[in-house]
Amino acid sequence: MERMGSLNYDGHLYDFEDRFLAHVQVVLAQKMRRRESFLLSWTAPAHEEAWGRVSIWISPSADVSFRYSGSKSAALNSEWLERMMSATHSTRGLDLDTQKEPPAGSPAHS
């Protein structure tokens, strides 16, 4: 069973699997620390309040928080983080629907 956490953006909650969300959190933190804005998009499932295609503008002044269902920090995959960071520089921004974890054997750190 996947543990589900949530991204709280401007009072709206969006659910993601904990490990995936941990990677998104690192990317958002890096971009916000650098004072860089970007578009973050994904398709939310029909059972969520804001279902369908979701796009939010992430800026350094955005009110963002994360909540995880698990109590332990997820192991992070550095290749996955690099791919996500690279996508933030594209004109379409970071589309979470296209972000799948690289195959086993990719470098990881915690």
C-alpha cells in the first residue's frame, strides 16, 4: 500500500505518493531558495476536490507546505531530482505526469 502525502498550495490540498512528493519537495525548495518561479502541472484523479488538469505557478512568495503519511524520510534518487529540476526550465514547466522514477540502479541518496 502506497503512503499518500499532500502538497498544500495556497490552502488547496493535492495528494501524492509520499516518495514522489519528497522529490517534488526538494525541487520546490531548491527553486524557491534561488527565487526562481516555474509552472507545476499534473492531472489530479477524479476523487480529489480539484480533479482534472491542475497547473499552479510556483513562486518564492507562494504559501506551500507538505504533509506525509509516513514518519520516515524517503530515500531520494539524484537522477530523478536532476530530471525534475531540468524540466522546471522548460516553457511547459515541470509536468508531474511525465516524471517517472528512473530504473533501479540509478544513484540514490538520503
